[in-house]
Amino acid sequence: NRPNWLIGGYRYRIFSLPERLMTESRALMFYLSQIIAPSSTKLSLWHDGFAISRGLLQPATTLISVLGLLGLVSGAIWSALRFPLIGLGVLWFFVAHSLESTFIPLELVHEHRNYLASFGIQLALVTFLFYIFRSKKPALLILCVGLAGAYFLVLQNRASIWSDPHYHALHEATHQEKSAIANFLVARNFYFMALNGQKEAIAPSMEYALMAKDNDPYSIIPEMFLVYLSEFDEVNYDPAWMKAASEKIHRYPYLAPTKQSFKDFVSCVREEQCNVPVEDADMLVDAAFNTRNSTLLTSAGAYYLHVRNNPSKAEAAFRKAARKNVVQTRLNLINYLIHVEKQEQACNQLNVLRKNIGLGRYKKLSIHIEDIAAVEWQLKD
């Protein structure tokens, strides 16, 4: 039996376990290249544009990477007795990556995972160079100084890039063109400049937001950002943004960025800060209503209640969300029923909540104690 904590996590990812393992073979080769020959154009905080391996030949570098890694492991085992430091260094690299770069359903690539692992490759590299040039110490010294100088120049360049947050964001987006996050962060920086009166920042904000949208087929963040950006007179609202966002919610309702972005959008509409056509907003919210995700359903319920003044649709959304049997969704339903003065139904739902608590069906119950006490007090009152 495969443990649910492992397989279940992949329900919230855009890749499967086999796809992750195949992709990580290429990621490990990328990590190796950045240890041996680091490049400022490839070093980045964001690698969400890293292509997912859908098969050993999709892309073909997947098979090459798998064979290369098998060769490295075999070589490390073979050299363990003959050149123990080289074997230790290479195996150190693989052991250091054994959790975050294997089967656990984390994001695919992050450079900080390479920090500890890099010590092993550095040890193996230095030992290898020592064996090759042990009879030519001047050449070994010159080579080591040259490598140290090259690494220092890369480090100096990265420090210069990081010294300016806006330039850093631009650099990341320029060299990680397929990263939706990198492009979005630049768009957001220009957006804040526009809010502060720099109208010339609107055009580049739009440009980078569109690039983020083109490189993000999963999250609704770019589309929602474009909607917010259309509040400026210089930007024309495009209904296609809401249609695309609705399709993403239908296909990928479980993504955390989408759930948060949808919640923010509902709040924006409730506060009358987003002038989106009603039919487009309804399309997006209806897409959320037609999912089984409790977070999206709760936000949809708030929209139907406070924006569209449709209590029956709101109640349907809250009840559908409560099917997940989570404390917060049940509390949301109880609070709604109290709000519309359906006290008896609220009491029934509270009894269901108490029964489930008694059966020990809830985790992290302590964080909801005050909320439960509040609804009990309201119903007694």
C-alpha cells in the first residue's frame, strides 16, 4: 500500500510521481553544472519555467541525464576503495539531494537545495585535480587560483545584481524568460511605480504581466493581475482574461496560488475596487462554484452573498464546502446560517461539528477553539 501522505501530495501538483523523478534527473545535472561552472545568467531564485519531463525522451535530455547519473553513482562506488574522497564527494552530493530532489512532492527546482550538496562535488573536484596534477604542483596551483578567481567574479556579479531589488527582478526575468514568477514580480514592481504616479511604468507592467500569463498555464495570478492593471485608464480590459482564469480554475482548482488569488479578487469586488463586468465576474465565480475545493467554494459563497445578494446560491456554496468535513468550512456554514437567522439549522450544524469532534475526526482542532466558542455564544444569545 502506497502511503497517502506521499501520493496524496501529488493531487496538488501539475506533475505525477514518475514525471517528478524523471525531471529531477535533469535538475540534478543542472545543479552539477552550477557547482562546477556557475553562470550568473542561469543562477536564479525562480525556476518554475523548468520543463517537466513527460517521458524519457520528452525531452531527450531526460534519458541522457538518467544515464549520466547512473554513471556517476557507479563511478563513485567503484572509486570508493581506490579514491575514497572522490567517491565520498560524489555520494555526498546524491545523499544531500535524496529528500528534496527525489519522491517527495515538492516544487521541482530550487537552488538552495544545492548548498549542502555542493560541498561533496567540491571535495571530489579538488581531490581529482590533486591526483591529476600531483607531480605538477605549479600547474595545480595556477589552476586552483584560476578557478577561485572565476568563482569570485561570478559571486561579485551576483552580489551586484542583488544589491538593487528592481534590477535583480529585471535580471531574473531577462534570463528566466519562461518563469512566470520572475515576469510577474517585475510587472508588480512597475505596477507599484504606477500607483505612485509614474505613469510611464504602466506599459512595462503590462508587458511583463502578459509574459507571465503566457508562461503560466496553471495559476490565475497573471489574469487577475491584468484585471487589476486595467483600473488604469491606459489599459483596456480584456474579457479573455476572465475566460482564461475561469478555465484554469476548472482544470486546476487545487493550486494554492489560484485559491488565494481568487479570494483576493472576491474581496476586491466586495470593496468595489475592481470594476469588472458583472457577467465576467459571475463566470469566474461560477467556475469556482462548480469545483469541489472548499476554499474556492467559501470565497464563492461570500461573493454570492455580499456582491450578488443571492442567499440561496451562497448557502449552496457554503454547504458544498462543508462536505469536506473541515472545522473551518463547517464554521463558515454555521456563521452564514446565523447571519441569515436560520438558528435551528445553525444549531444542527453545530451538533454535527460537536459529534465529529467527539469522534476525533479533526486535526489541529486547538486553533479553532475560540471560533467554536464564538458561534456557541451567538446561538445561546
